[in-house]
Amino acid sequence: MSDAMKKAALQYHAEPIPGKLSVELTKPTETAKDLALAYSPGVAEPCREIAADPENAYLYTGKGNLVAVISDGTAILGLGNLGPLASKPVMEGKGVLFKRFAGINSVDVEIDAESPQAFIDTVRRIAITYGGINLEDIKAPECFEIEQALIEQCNIPVFHDDQHGTAIVTAAGMLNALDIAGKTLADARIVCLGAGAAAIACMKLLVASGAKVENIFMLDRKGVIHSGRDDLNQYKAMFATETELRTLDDAIDGADVFVGLSGPNLLKADQLKKMADKPVVFACSNPDPEIHPDIAREARPDVIMATGRSDYPNQVNNVLGFPFIFRGALDVRATRINEEMKLAAVHALKDLAREPVPQAVLDAYEIDSLEFGPGYIIPTPMDTRLLERLPAAVAQAAIDSGVARKPYPAHYPLTNTDQVYG
């Protein structure tokens, strides 16, 4: 990042008020009567109603539209383990995206925990306050244990976005990219460079979407994850294959798909040239991808490419997923976000990219046209239709799979596009 950009970023976060979020009032407080209703003695009445029936908390408080964004700071973006306090700007930023794209209120919670169990215990004890929990920037493999324990112990949606948000957007784009290439997920030979939280979640969701485990070759820092290795944790072991392949150079030969969730410049042009016709490359390391799009297209003009960057086509961006997934889950008061809801989000995203793009989206990006094809396989974050399609699909999946506690509303102010997008 340039010095000018660093200065601008620090100034943005510091001025005119430190931080990126504030609390707003939703009720009048102009008179003594208003205050008597807001606090003592009027506040006693909703307290009694909630004590009689805990579900009344959704009627008389902001619980139903409040998500906690929680981290221990052990895996902050591309910065690593900087500790919980250093994660606060990221967690506040996540809150900005919740509010901006889905009208969801959030509070960031940074936890200084000495162990995964201490983190689990802390979150479990405060979970009653919120309508949902977004876990963020927690290192693998602890993140798997933490999320699973909290899903089991809490009766509200718990979602580790580094895993599932990335996976949902990746799967949607992948289905479209392979279709454009004239291939199917079931037959695709997939190489995944990276074996952390996002990589494992991506491969699991691709399998749920139709990929075959035996066609997936995952690599960590030691090379291909194969059945002969004795150094694999239970999460990597799910993708241990019977193979003689040991290196990326071995695995990439003839592959249909490359998914990079690792580090910059790790896929070379000569390796890309060894891939099958119309290769699909998702190079998602940020800010520098595993192979730069310009280098990739020079090596393989037929490549269908996505990155994590906003300055190139086909950005794999979690903001396409988590705000709308939580919106749908909150709207039907789901107890969890399950596989059915994730797959519903995948297909809603996939299908939206195939529809004509509204003029408002073209105007937002200052372009003349955008059509389904190699340069447009995933909707853009500024597409207001996301708020119409994804929450409805996720909510319906929650209802159909039996984890919803109320029907999807025919009209609900928080899913009103005009209100959220202004």
C-alpha cells in the first residue's frame, strides 16, 4: 500500500469521529413521558413480558436484527495473529457492511481468550443478547471446533464467514464458470492450493454442490494432501487422496480448475499452461493473487478467471453472501444456518448472474454493458437485487429444512431495498 493510501486509510478511521459505527435511537426521547417509557418505570412492562416468554425479546428489543461480529484476532485478513484488539477495525468494518447492504445492526466483540474452550464459553454466555453471531478472523483448525461447538450450544445462527461466505461465493461462481467452459462440477478435476479454513470450507461446499472428493487435490505447505501422510489433522484428512502426485506442478497437469486460497504468485504461467482447455482459475489471495490476471490471460487466453480484487472482473467477495444470508436467517428467526441454506444462497447467486444486469448497476461501475460470460460469472456487490433474491432463498430453505421459527414475511421493512440502499 502506498504512503498516500496508508495516510488516507488512517485518516478515514480516525476523523471526524474515531471508528466507523455509532448507536442510533429508534424511539422519540423529546419529553419526560418519552423517557419514562424508554426507561423507568415504563421499561418494566417489556421486562415482565420477556420473563413470561423469552420470545417476546424479539418483539420488544432489537435482538432480532442484531448480529455480534466476534473475533479473537488470530487470523486478521492477511495480517495473521495480531491479537483481539487489533482486529477491532475489521470487525467494525464488517458491521458497516451488515448495515449498508442488509440493514442489519451489529456490534463488534473482541475476545481475549486463552484457549478455544474459553472463547466458546464466553460467546455462549453472551449469545442470548443477539439474533445471530458472525465469527471472523479465527485461525484454523481452532475455528472449526469453535464454530461447531457454538452451533450446538446456541439457539441462534452462528456462521464463520471466513469459511462459509467465501465458499458460497466461490461455489456460485464456479458453477457458472464451468458451465461457460462446457464442463460439469461432477467431472471437473480440481486443484486447491491452500488448506486453511476457507479452502476446506470451499471444497466441502463444492462437494455438496456436486464435485467428487476423488477429483479434488488439495495442497498445503508440504505439498499434496495424500493418504500416505501422517501429519494431517481431521479436517485436512477429509481430502487425502490415493495419489502419486506430490507437488503443485504434478497436480496442475490436466486440471480443469485451480482454486487458490494461499499466497501471492504461487501459480506460475508455465503451470497454468499445463491445465486443461478453458481452465477455470479462482486466484483469491488478497491483495495479490496466486497469479496476476494479466499474466494468466497472456499464458492462457481461454482462461476463465476470478480473484479477490475489486479492480478486475469476477471478484470473489464475501459481501455477496453474509449480509443477505443473515438477513434471511433473521427474518424467519432461524436457529442455525445449515447446509440447505448455504446451497440456497449458492444457487440464488448463480442464477442472478445469468439475468440481464440493471442499468443502475452499470451506472455504479461506469460501464456500458455487462453480460453473463467469462468476464461476468458472479453478481457485483452493488446489485440491489441481491437483497431481494438471497434472503428470500435462504429464508425459504430455513423453512423447508425445519430450522425457522416463523414464516417469511410478505412485507418486512428491513428487507425493503429502498430503505437499505437509500
